[in-house]
Amino acid sequence: MKKTFILFFVIFVIIAAQDNPQIIRVNYFEAKSGQSAKLEKGLKDHTDRFHQTLDHAVNTWEVVAGDRTGQFVRTTYPQGWADFDAYQDLPGDPSHWERSVSPHLEGTAGNVFWKFDAELSYNPPQSPPKMIAFWKVQYKAGEWKKHRDALLKVRQAQEENNSKSRIMVYAKAIGGEGRMYAMGLALDGWTDLNPEAMSLFEMLEASFGAGAGSEVLQARSAAVEKYESEVLLFRADLSTPLSD
């Protein structure tokens, strides 16, 4: 099976609510058959040369579960829309990309922009975790409010019942198909996918009363068109060094 790569721009930090939205940009890349190692080498060389400072910072993740297993997810830091206007590649960046990365790519997709949603996020990590489980959720037309209201109750229940989960949520701002949220669960390892001592159903019941667990979870599910999930492994060797 042809191995593919994906560069998906994400960052996981605690972000205070601001008037200026915090936006991340997403691009997808696919390796030519048999050139996965060369593409990875090109990405490392490019990052080492052109993405070592905060104003050009990127994170890189490897997909280790899901339909895109074997791909990579490459991330920029959150910024406002005006920052995308002001951004300039370092001298030599585009030509180096053409020499070291582009020859190993089968094709690329267009830009997709995502906005961090602090209201729906819960205890998000302050720096990239070792792993993250992501669910991309496409909600039905006309069901945005019902879906969001259910998510807000989930977040409230997690907070009131001292959930140990670390969750970051992004809403698609523009680009690509579908009305979507991307919900990430930070992991220190696979063991963190085990259920908490108190289930989400039980948290909802404790916070909102008997019957609330089924009501909220059913409302959330009924508003969803489709789910897609994957697990990402942080690749520090392909990322901008973290600040001390």
C-alpha cells in the first residue's frame, strides 16, 4: 500500500480568550511511492534550516492510528489573521523546499484554517504532549447550535467532576468540505485511552441530574454527520525546538 504523508498545522497551548481569534493553517502532502524516507529527510533538513525561531515555528506529528497511519502532521503556532498577511518566508526557504521536499511529493491539497475554541476546550496542554487522539466531527446542516450546546454541557460536567482529561477543540474557519470541529485528547501514552474512573455519562448525571447523561450524549450524536479519528505522535526531531 502506498505510504502517504500529511502535514496538518496544529499547536496545543493554553490560550486565553482574546478578541483576536487564534488561527492555525492546515496543508496536506502525499509522498510518492517508495519515497517516504526521502520526504522525511527533506522535512527535517528544511525545518533545521528555516524553522528554528518563534516567528517561523512549526510542530510535526506522525499519524500512528487511523486511515492516514504513516503520514505526518506538521504544525504552526496560533496567530491572528493579520499575521498571515505579514508572514514572510526566510531567504532561500521556497527554493530549498522545491529542491528537498517537492521532488518526493505526489501532490498537495489546499490550505484549511482552524480557530481555537477556548470555550469548548478543557484543561488543554501548555506544550505539545507525547501523543494526541483526534476526532474530526462534521455536524449536520442546521444542527450547529444543538451540537455546541451539548459540547458545552460536556465541558461543564468535566470541570465540575474534576476530569483528568486534557482537551483542545478547534472549529474550521475556512477551507475544505464540511462544517467541522477537531477535538484533541492529549495523551502521555496509549494507557491514557483507558476510561476514567468516572465515565462521561456519570459526570453528566452528577452535574445535570438523572437522565441528563442519555439526553446530552444522544443530542450530541444526533447532530453529527460523521466522525473521523486518528492518533498522533509528536516528532520533536522534525519540529522547532521548544523554548526553555
